[in-house]
Amino acid sequence: MTRNILSEIKKAALVGRGGACFPVHTKWEAVKATKGKIKYLVVNGAEGEPGIYKDGYILENYRKDLILGIKIASDFIKADKIYIYLNLNFFNKYKQSLNREAKKVGLSDKIIFILKPINSGYIAGEETTILNIIEGKEIGPRIRPPFPTCEGLFGKPTLIHNIETLYNVSLVAQERYENKRFYSVNVINKNKGVYFLPSDLSIEEVLVKTNNYPSYDFFVQVGGDADGQVLNMNQLDSCVSGAGSITIHNLRNHNPEKLIKNWLKFFKDNSCGNCTPCREGTYRLYELFEEQGIDMIRDPRVQDLCDNLYLSSFCALGSAVPNAFLSYLKNVYSPCNTCKSCKYD
Amino acid sequence: MYIALVIHVNLANMIKKEITIKIDNKKYKGFEGESILDIASRNNIFIPSLCHHPDLDIKANCRVCVVEIKGLNKLCTSCSTVACDGMEIYTNSPKVQVSRNTNLKLIFSAHIEKCIDCTSRFDCELLSLARRYSLNIATFKDRKGKRKTYKFSNSVEIDGTQCIDCKNCVDACSNIQKINYLKKDGKGFKQEIKATKDKNIDCIYCGQCTLHCPVASAQEQCDFSEVEKILENRKGKKVIAFFAPSVRVSIGEAFGLPYGYNSSGLITASLKRLGFDEIFDVNFGADITTMVEAEELLERLGDKKAVLPMITSCCPAWVKYVEFYRPDLIPNLTTSRSPQIHLGGIIKTYWANKLNLKGEDIITVSIMPCTAKKHEANRDNLKIDKMKPVDHVLTVRELAFLIKKNGIDFKNLKEEKTNSLANDGSGAAVIYGASGGVMESALRTANSVICFSSKAKICHSRLEFKEVRGMEGVKEASLNLGGKKLNVAVVSGIGNIAGVLDNLDKYQYIEVMACPGGCIGGGGQIIPSSREIVKKRMAGLYVDDKRHKIRKAHENEEVLNVLDYIKNKKMYTKLMHTSYKKSNRGD
């Protein structure tokens, strides 16, 4: 075990792997610095974004390391209780074995498993929403500030981490951390897989290294199949953002209407309903699509709805709603995508 | 923990550092911890807001009060964002315009316009914002046409076709009143506000949801169109209106008069203009109630077997609370009827007799600050020989609407007096409108009665009982009544009831008003209403009390005459008292 875990984490430059990439040591310092006898650790195992499977992969393969990471974080903030929040699948599959691992390190008395409510949707993976769920309150995000690090679960300083983040903590502690991350790579209508590779690879490199670089014209959605950015073949030199997924679509063979409809329907059905821009905006975007199909993109209301989602949504999930739709239109969509004279030829 | 919190708050108040911010390129002073909206409002900078209410926790869900802060990409809601020294804020930048206008348009389309019959038509926040920013209210299709309207007794309704999902009603019901009857059901665009499925919870009809709804989706079940029909075709009947003590100090707000302004004369004049034949003041009924209640209090105190503490019952929401949640406390409720029921009964008997009319030939319309009074007026066991003492109840809002709708220039009316056969009551009646007022009125009378009956040489009967006044949730006092100690408690707001119910043995007399501040904060009051506004209405009532020559109910000679008449006619119990029974959900 490392002597000073905080400085090790800082040196390793660990960032949160829930998607926001917030520096881990900053969160730890904030919780540590907040006065209070009772502090909590919350482990986020909701993994609700389509296209991302890496937390499940870690739960399947590295439970011992995960529990070690949980223990280190818990010891560091002197957590009173540890809440492990899992989606239904994870809860059924891994609760008992996680508990067994926890017992081995003397942690099981502190751990409380929380099941992600059925049909609670996408929002139930957002960290302040998880706090509300654990407290038995309404399923929806909280106003920030206060941040959970100061006033989190039951008003106490709370450290919330994604499963991959805590796994990385255990690697740092065991001096095994190699600046890698888990990539979920999906090929529409084909194979999918989780790969553990250096976190500074470009999208193209990940595709090549995993033997997933397509032989056909394609585009990708990066960082989640719901709100991830859509990029064309010439935009693959950046790193993989968010929670680390790459989904490959066939440029010639895809159906733009179906793709857009799926995104818009997902958000309409998953909005928690708390704020106007998201509850009403996602509903209206879908409505306009139903009425006009792809022609909706020429409707000035659509740009307003998207701008408004980004500018004034209550939580980050709402702000991210237009990402996929707008980046697809900007980077990929062309009415002539399926004809030979396309600029991507 | 509690102590730490108090110290924290005190320190914050003590240190209150001054800050300077810029709003739309102009400098303004504020204090650390204040929201952008606080500072803007104080300096008369308009920022629209819908879900924001000063008495509720900030939810920041309507997203209409967004502003741009220099250096930030996204916008911030001014209600929830604490201003920091040096912050540069823009309330009308291009980004703000897109966002604010889009959110407003989205909200307009979540609210089906039913303007013709809407009592908020003349004060509609949505229409005013649409005009202010020149927005098309039909940018999107109405999406809630098939939503249901949920009705609670004949008092309150939630019209799902008009709800903008701000959840102020839920917060008023849960956080202020602690009833937890209203719940959000479903999520996203499908969510709606409904009654809870929990069978152990029922609505008490207090109407605090209606008072906090920014768009009249939660509102009283209106009776004004029934009343209009009656006034258009009286069928040979006399149509009488009377108004509650608290109404006089609030209705002026709807017409630009100052808070707490006493509009008795203007209300009387406007009711006449609307076509009512005679106007009475519920103050008279309140003096009657005081007499009946003070008598019962003294009886109970003098009877060792009597049930104590005696608890007031003139608040129908509180009565509903007892009948549903605590039927074991029914014996504690005073059996005295409430002022509106007393007055209605007197008009249909005593006054009818004076004018050679039959009670059946009179229609009574009561103007109340309350939604639960509609439920009360419908109670079967209050009927007098099959007659309802009160036929229709209008909220203050409904009256203000009728006055505006009929183009009556309220402010500039010539003041008129109410019917002289039953006067406008004592000072003790006026204060019925404020939390603590019913108790103070009863104590003024009980104290005098006991003093005189004990044949003391000098009676230093107390007039003012300031310890039971004010906005606090629970006020306690230990008073001297005829040489004996009387422990009393006054509960202002049903959300504060728990502590008192847990310690009933401590008291002999308790007043409960379901709405914070009493009837001046009632669910049927003028909107906007807030604790600060209620305080000003309250001050207006106590000013009026002092203006009265007669400030004790038992010194109101006409009250004594009426009571004599009723006693002689052997109608006392029938007109003055009532009974209660355990109620089921929805009763």
C-alpha cells in the first residue's frame, strides 16, 4: 500500500470515469477539507448510458480490485457508510460476491447496497439524483452548489465515484496504474467489446488496435450512444471523451431518420421532467421530428430548442441532449450521403 | 447539530459582507449570500420568474429567470445563483433572450388557455410575459388537452391541462403544510400532479396549493358563475353578500392599494354595484362566535369532567384535519359554529323575521379568504331546517375577478356601509383574520365575564393579549383568567401542529389556523401572497381593531340582542352549535 495515496493519485492524474473527467484528487481533498464527523462514500454503478459496458466488465472481472479501491477511498475520507448503487442487472449478479470480497477486507458492515429504481431511467445515474434516491426523495437532480463534496448524502460531505474510477484508485495503490482506461467499442449490428488500453489513444488508434477499423465508409459516436459526439472519418485524431465508448456506424448504409428518431425518443422518454428546457424541449424535438421527419432541421424552432437545452438545462444530462443530434448534422449528415457524389467519397 | 446551525446563521448575518456586482453594465450593491434575483428585485430590475416563491425552497425548475454571467458559457438561474463580488450579469443578452423566450414558449404550450373563465385573467403572469417579450403563445401545439382535472371536495382543484410542472403546489402541501397529499406521478413529459395513493392521507382543503400556483392550475373550485346567474335572475329572492374580517385588508392589493389597506367601505360599495341586495360584515358573526366560544370555554374550565384543552373550530381545514387524522380530538373542538355560518344563520332567521321574509327567500353569498369555507358551507349538519346558512362561498380572488370583469373602478368607489341591522362588529371580530385573533377575542370576553361575575370591586380585565399575536408557527402563553392560570397555544399553519398535538396536556385552550398567519394567509387570498405580505395584512387588522370604539364582543349590544332573540326563540343550539364526526377520505 502506498504511503500517501492522495499524492499518488494526483501524480497519476486520475480523473473521474463517469464521463465528466473531474480530477479525482480535487474531490478527495474537498471531502477531506469539509468539516464533519460523518462522511459518506457513494459508488455509482448505474451504468445507464447506451453503448457503455465497462463498469459491468469491471464488476465481472475485477471485483477484488474494486473493493480495494472502495476501501482506500473510504479509509481516506473516514466514511461512516458506503453506499454501493447498482442497476438491476449488476445488483442481481454481483451483490453477493461484492459482499464476500468486502468481508475479506473487513468492510461489509459499512456497506449498504442500493438498487437503482426500476424504470428510473437515465437520470438515475446522475450523482445528485442518486443522493436523492438513497434518501428516498424524488428522482431528480439537485441544485449545485452545494456540491456533494460539501453537502451530499443526508447533508453530509460525500464522495461519489464511478466504478472504473475506484478500480483505478486500487491500481494506483498497488502501483499497477498505467494510465489506461476501458473502451467500449460497438459496431452496429456486429460485435461489441470492452478493451483496456492507454487513455491517450486517439479514436483512430483505438479502432486500429482493437481490429475494429472498418473497411467501409463510416462515422462514429463517441462517449455514449445517447449524448456522445458524432464524428466523421476525418475527425478521429482526438481522444475518446466521456465514459469511453466508440460506436461505429456505416455511412452508406445507415438510416438518418431512424438514427435521429432514436436519439430524440431516448431523451424524450428519459427526461426526468424536472426542468422546462429538458422536459418540454425533448418532447417538442421529438414532436417536430414526428411531424416533419428530417426536414425538421430547417425549422427555426429546432435550433432554439437545442440552444436552450444546452444553455439552461438544470443538469448536465439536459445540456448534453443536443450533442449527438447537432454533431451528426454538422459532421456527418448530408442529403447526398447515400449517393455517389458525396463529399465523403 | 441544531446549535451549530444557529451559530452558522447568526455569523452569516453578523458578517454580511457587502459586495458589488454589475447588472447590465450598471453597478449594484448587495450582500454576500444573496441571490442575483434578490439583488435585481431590490433594485427594480425585472427578471421574470414563475416557480420562484419567497416562502418555498428554491427549485429553479422553470428556467425562466436565466441570466448570463460573464465568463460562463451556460446560463444561470438568477433565483438559485448566489451573487459574488465583481460578477458581471446580463439579463437580456442574446443567449438569455433565446433561452428565456424558448422556455416561456414551452411553458405557454404546456398551459391550455382557458382565459375566459379564469379568475387570474386580469393578472395573468403568462399573458403579461408574452406581451412583454412579444412572444407567440402558440409557438408549439397545446399538449395537455387530455389531462384530467382533479377535484378535492368542492373546495380545490388541480387542472392538469394548465399545469406548468413547477411543483409549487407539492411544496406548499408537503413542506409548508406537511400534509403530503399532492404528489408528482410519472416522469418526464408525462408527469402530472395528483393526489397521493396513500389512503391514510387526505386533503384538508386549505388551498395553500392554489395560493402558490403561478398559473391558476391549482385553484379554488369557482362559484362565481353560479352567483352571476343568481344575480341575473333572482326569482324574487333577496341576494345577500357578506365578507370575512381578513378580506378587507387584502382585496385592495388586487387594485393597487397598499398592503393592509382597509377596504370595508369599498368592498361594500362594489358588492352593491355587482347587484347584491344587502351587504353584511362577517365581523358581526365573529362577535357571535366569540360569545359562544367564550361561554363554552368558561363552562369547560368550571367543569372538572369537561374535556380539555378546548380547541377552536372556526377554521374548516383544521376541522377536516381533526375529523380525518385525529377523530379522537373531536371532543376537544369547541362546538361553536364559525362566523360565516353564524351570520348566515342569523340572516336567514333573525334578519328575515325583521323584514317579514322567509329564510328560504334569501340567498347568502359569503366572501372568504379560504377554499375550505366552500366545503364547510356544504356540511349537512350545519343546515337550519333544511336551509344552508351559506349558499355560496366566493374566495377573495373570485370577488376581485368579478369586480374587474364588471369594470368597476374599485379604488375610486364611494365607500358604503354594511346593513345596519347587524353592525360591523367589534375590534375583537376584526382580528379573527389573524393567527391568535380568535383566541384573543375569546380571552377578552372570557376575562371580562369572569371578572364581573366574581363581583370583584375593580375589574382590570385585559384588552390586548399580544403574546398570542404574530407569525410564529406556535405561540404559547400562560395567562391569568379569574385568578387561575390558563395555558394556551396558538398554531399558525397546520405544518406546525405536531409539536402541540404531542403536548396537549400542557394546555387548556388552543387555537389552530391551518394557514400560516391565519385567514390573512388563507388559501383563497389575493395572489401574490407571502409571509412578508401576510405580515402587512396582519398589521392592517390590528390598526382596525384599535380604531373600533368597542373592542370586545360582549360589549356589542346588537350581538347581545340577537343572542337574546335566538334564545327566546329556542334556536340557540340549532344556530350556534354544531357537531363533528370521523371523516373518511374525500368526505
